[in-house]
Amino acid sequence: MDWNSINFDWNRARAFLVAAEEGSFSSAAKALKVTQSTLGRQVSGLEQELGMTLFERVGKGIEITAGGLKLIEYVKEMSEAANRLSIAASGQSSSIEGTVVISASEAFSVFLLPPILQKLRQKEPGIKIEIVATNESSDLRRREADIAIRNFMPKHPDLIAVKSLDLKAYLYASKDYLKRNGKIRRKSDLNTADFIGFSDNTKYIEGLKELGLNLSDDNFPFLSENHIAHWSLVRSGAGIGVMMESVGEQDPLVEKVMKSIPAFPVETWIVSHRELKTNRRIRYVFDFLVDAFKEK
């Protein structure tokens, strides 16, 4: 290999990649924990090394040039290789103490994880947990999290997944809502009811139709992609919403809407990068979560 043919600095290439993905120098600088001026110098330095313009200023943002687009996929491959190197190195750690980042949905993070993590704390006080509460799928291969709790089976070969348990979610309404609107005895009663929906409501409406409910956008006066806001609206009496049975049945303010309506199945998978499974700390938390959810 001609080592002299590599005529650029990797840190500058990383700055270019992050700026392209974040859409602005300020956001990229924040992501990399450097000043905006430092990041700007890194990108400018890479442009000088490569002899080409990578970004054009558009208002307060930036737009990648045609030349930059040709290079971005190569830099992504370099970034993924660097992450694999970091993962492989961290996998050699034998220490049980340290931080583990867990990504889970908002509902899981708020309602299911806290008691489990409290038990983990009692057993291994040296382990610190950072929770990434998001309904987006964190990219484990790029170290956005060490472990993810997902409601679908991942298919990437670099990931190890263990199916932990199958939960059930049902339609719930507050007792106050049912008192104001009358008991719901037939599915047809729900066709004029108020529901709490999600920002992208199409799949939710389709799922409800499979349960025999004939609903339209008019049935959804409130929408939120945030699961906690969704449940708070249900508890306040704003309408009917969906929640895991283990949460809904413990809440004295709500009750299940028509017990004859089938449940929404909720799969639970504990997921980690395959090389992280050799890290003693990550492996311990991974196995602890698997066992804890099986007891649910």
C-alpha cells in the first residue's frame, strides 16, 4: 500500500462527516464537543488538503457540494471502521465498574426500567447507567448506545439480540372520560369517541381497523409522538389511548376500554453489538436485563 497517498487528517474528515449529517457547523461542534471555530478550521483544512470545496453557505446553514457528496460515503465507511476498532478495544475490558448506555422507548424508560435498574444498582453499585429515552432506534454499531431495548427483532449480523418477553398493550381511558361519555359496550360506540393519536397516525388507525374499529382522522383531536404526553392526555380524560397492560392496570385513574378488544402485541428484544458481548460490564447488564424482563 502506498501510505504516502493518504494526504488528509482523519479528525478533519470526521468533522466533515458530522457537519454533513448535522446540517450546520454549530450542531456538529456541539456533537463533537469542540468550538464552532475549531470545527470550521478542521473542515477548511480538509478542503485545502483535498483541493476542493465541501460545503456552501445557505442562509444560516450549510449545504454539501456535489464534490462533497462523492466523498461522504467513503468517510462514512471510515467512521464505521473506527467505531468497530473502538468497540473491539472496549471489548477487552474486564472491569465491571463504569458506565453503560441503554437506549429504550420513552414508555419503557419511564415505566418499566426504573425498578429494574434499582435492583441492578443494589447488586452492582459500581455500574452507572445512562438512559437514552427515545422512540427512534439508536445505532449500536456507531456507539449511540451499548444496549438497546427494542420492540422488533434486529436483522443486522453485527448485532446480538435475545427475545425477552411479549407484552400486551390495550386501549385505556380515564374513569372521568368514561363517566362523561358513557360506558362503551359495543365497538360501534368507539366510532364517535375521542382518541389520542401519534404524529404519524396512519399505522395506528390501520391497527385499530384490524380490531374492528372504523375510525378516521376526525377521531383524533390530540396527536403526540411522545409516549408520555400520549399517556398523560389519556389520564387527564382527553380521550382513549394505548398503553402496556402492566402500566395501565396499575393506574387507578384509568380502566381498560372493552375487555373484549384484543391486545396489541409488544415484543421485547434486548440488543447489543456482538463485540461488546465480550465486555464484562456490558455483558453483565445485558444478561441482567434479559433475566429481569423474563420475570415481568
